[in-house]
Amino acid sequence: MHTDLVAALDIGGTKIAGALVDGHGRILLRAQRPTPALEAGESVMRAVEEVLAELTGSPLWIRATAVGIGSAGPVDASAGTVSPVNVPGWRGFPLVERVRAVTGGLPVELIGDGVAITAAEHWQGAARGHDNALCMVVSTGVGGGLVLDGRLHPGPTGNAGHIGHISVELDGDPCACGSRGCVERIASGPNIARRALANGWQPGPDGDTSAAAVAEAARTGDPVAVASFARAAQALAAGIAATATLVEIDVAVIGGGVGKAGDVLFTPLRAALKTYATLSFVQRLEIVPAQMGTDAGLVGAAAAALTRRADDAAEASV
Amino acid sequence: MHTDLVAALDIGGTKIAGALVDGHGRILLRAQRPTPALEAGESVMRAVEEVLAELTGSPLWIRATAVGIGSAGPVDASAGTVSPVNVPGWRGFPLVERVRAVTGGLPVELIGDGVAITAAEHWQGAARGHDNALCMVVSTGVGGGLVLDGRLHPGPTGNAGHIGHISVELDGDPCACGSRGCVERIASGPNIARRALANGWQPGPDGDTSAAAVAEAARTGDPVAVASFARAAQALAAGIAATATLVEIDVAVIGGGVGKAGDVLFTPLRAALKTYATLSFVQRLEIVPAQMGTDAGLVGAAAAALTRRADDAAEASV
């Protein structure tokens, strides 16, 4: 049976990935280019167009009915524009219009990358079956997205769930975003490593000063490494508890490189959550690791396009 | 024309109010009893039943089609129970079932009091016309509720929007809820007064040490009083910014006794918001005073009952 497909784009500071995805989330065709992140906006767009050309040139393309884009943020879904922090050539760049122009006028759905990952985990991963969920990526930055009442909650501009930039320390260190004491400023990989080094942690003979190396040291009991992860866990717990207290979620899914630290992160995180998630209606909240792999962004962008198409169909039938 | 009415209950630690409300939010009949807050659960229920008896005994009652309850929290809308902190005789008290028993089996909708106030502000007050809003009560405690995508977001248990108990100070003072550095622990009226007194503020000859007296002193330039309000404003700003960053809201409505302090609160609050609300999609967020008066709880409970009735009708027609 020749069922419909959607095209998906996952746009990050390192690579631009595209795929044709079926209604079960299976990737039938993929294409990829490195992101010329520091070049002019038109050069970046050319890379997107090359990826799309591989998709539209396929005999499968005729079955494509919509395009989903998950992009590094901030995005503005209401305006159809993107301004990824790490792609300076794109500021208010009209990505939706440009993608529509080369995909035959198909409907285009734009969401932030944290929202895309969330759509993927809700569709096929660790948030499956949960009506109210927070999905996070803890990595170089800290991002996230929300599922509320059984549906993705991108918010009017596609940026909802930006948990990395809520302040959990009023008088904390200044964050790159302009605020202070943000979750990301305490819990991202680079901040875990920075804090360990500042407190006297010594990297091994290979000189690796990444958060992964700090995690390795914590696993062998290095107290400074353990303490740096504990502090990150405390900030994440406060942020997750705040989210649950504000919108009622029953699961928090954690992915990204720092999430891969496993028990070094999850054990202090679950302990800290008991401190910050105190009200009766948030006490059953569970923290689980992400299940989706590197295709999460593509699968999530596809999910958003499929949901949009279903919503359009429902509206048309009313 | 004899349009339908709904019955509304507003249950707090001080009073139990009831009303019959029409589809325009007009209160046609009201009843009230003091809450025997420290008595046994059945005594509290008797006060509720007395209020309801005045409503059901009215010739208007025949037009009532649903009951809405806004109750001091926590509530559990999924179980139909309430456990108001200040009413120790009610723990997991089956209020929905008990109210249904004396109101002829009408559908009963239960929400937390912060959610009820939000429903009222969205229907008739300062959040009217806004699809994404946070409404807060800053008073003896700090409560709130959310409107998302044009609809009230009570969450599965009816407690969403509990902004008073999100931590904005990881290592802050212990809060009665068991967490640390909660918005309420810094910004509630009693905490504004406590902080001013601890830092050397002297009450006037009347000995009034309330937050209203601190506000009065701040208005005349007392630096300790000003600083105490500035700290409260900072905590509120961080909480409001966190909410906007997580779910995208375009307005925050502030009511309650502390909200009545006016510029003493709103001026530092708007200034602090610039520090904490930094991402592009939250920068347009406005802070405005509440418009609903003391009937907000009743009007909001009525709004929830009306929405529930409309949803039931829509489902029945599918």
C-alpha cells in the first residue's frame, strides 16, 4: 500500500538532516549536509535546499503531503522564521516560506528542536502513553519540550518547554541569555566540567576535560566530580519540579550527552527531586532516560507535520 | 428568557461562599457561611450543605444545570477530593461526591482556587482576550492558574499554575511545603513583612506590621521597606519569567492583597522581569493588575462549570 509520507528537516548548528518518514515513524530516505554555520544566510539556505533536492528528486516524493521542521532556536512559528543562536547568518530568517517555495507549496510546520525531540519521545520513545510529559536534552545546552493533555504543546511561537533558561538561582551566575542562575548555566555539560575544574578536579592523562570525563571520574568516586554532578542534578530537579508544579506532568524524560552519564546523574537527580517536588500532585513524577537516538529530531519533525495534517483534516471535515 | 444557570462554590479557609450564576457571569443569588476550619470534616461539610440549601431552596434552582467548585488546595480533580492546607479535617475529603448528593446528581466540576481566579480573569477580567495567560494571587500565600491555547489549563488534578511553590532560589530558606526558596517563601505578604522587620523596619505608632503597612512605608521612601518589596518583586519576576519560558504566556495578571500595593510592587516587578525574561519569545510579556474583585472565586467556579457543560455537549454531539 502506498501510504502518505511527510518530509522532515532537523536543523542544527552542526548538521542539516532531512528525511522522508512514513506514518509509523520509519525513515525511508535520508539526506544530510554539514551546516555552514558561520557563513552568510543564503549559504546556509543552500545547504537546506541541497538536502531537500535529494528528497524531492526521489520517486517517493510524490507521496509527501507535508513538511515538518525542527530547528535550533529560537524559532518563531507564528512568523515562520528562525534565529538559531549558533547560526548568526540567520536572524528572523523566513525558513518556512523558503522551504515551501522548493517543496511545491506543501504545508510546512515549524517547531523548536526541543519541541521536536519531545514529539519523537511522545510518539515512539520514553514519553509514549503519557498525557503530560517534559522531555529534556541535557548536553552543550539544556533544551526541552512539553506534552500537555495528550498533545505536543509548542506554544504560539514553537518555543515552549525552554527549561534550560528558567532561573533556579535568583542571584546566580550570569547566563549567556542575559538572565541569572538558569538551569543551563548550572547543569549543561560545559558547566559541569567548568565547575569540576574550578574546584580542583584533575583530568586524566588524556587531558579530556569534557563532562563525560567528569562523569567517568565521578563513577570512580572522585568527590569533586561527584559534587559537580550533584549540583547539576539539583538545578535540573528544581527546574523539573517547577515544570510539574506549573503544568502537572507525570514523567520527565532526560536525553542528551549529559543524560548518558547514567546513575552519576540520575541517582542524585531523583534524590534532589524529593526536595523540590513536594506538593501532593507532583510527588508521583518519574524521571526516566530518553529512548530515541540521533534520529529523534527528524522523527519529531515528522510527528509535528503528521499532527498538523491530521488537525487540518479534522478542521476541514467540521 | 429563562436561560440556564450554574451553581458556584468558593471554599476557603475563612468562608464558604455559594452562588447561582448566569451565562454572563452575573450572580443572581448568593449564600455564605464562615468556614469552621478547625472543626471535624463533617462540621465543615455541614456549612457547605447549608450554603447549598439556600441555593437549592430558591425558585431559581430549577434552572441550574451544573455545579462548579473552586477550593483551597491541594485538590484532586481526578479523584474528586480536597485536602485544603488550612482545613485539617478535610484530607482526601470526597467533596465532589458529597456535593453531587445534595444537588440532585448535577455534574460537578472541581478546580483549585488559583485556577478558579484564573477562569474569572480570563472570562471577565484582565486576561480577557488573551489565549495564553498566568493569573496570580499574591496574598497570605501565592497561588495561580494558567490559560493555554485559549482555554483554562487546570491539569489532570486541577492544581496547575501553582507558581507559589516553584523554587527560584535553590539554596533558599526552607518553605512550609518542604522545598526551599519558593516564590511564596519570598514574595507572600507575611514574608515581605517578616523580611522588613528582620532588616530593621519599624512599624508606625499603630503597631501594624502587615505587608500593607510595609507598602505604606515603601511609598514614603523607607529604604528597608522598598528593599523588601524589591526582593519580593525579584522572586515574582523569576517565577513569571519561568512560566513564560516554559509555556509561552503573553500576560501575567496579579491580584491579591500584595497586588494592591500598586507601584510599590509593579514598578520593581516590571524592572526585574527584564532581567529574567530574556528569550525573544518572552520579551513582550506584560504584567497587569487583576480586575476581578472578591467574587472572582465564585465567577471562576461558575466559568469552569459552564465550560465543562459546553465540552460535554460538544462530545455528545460528535
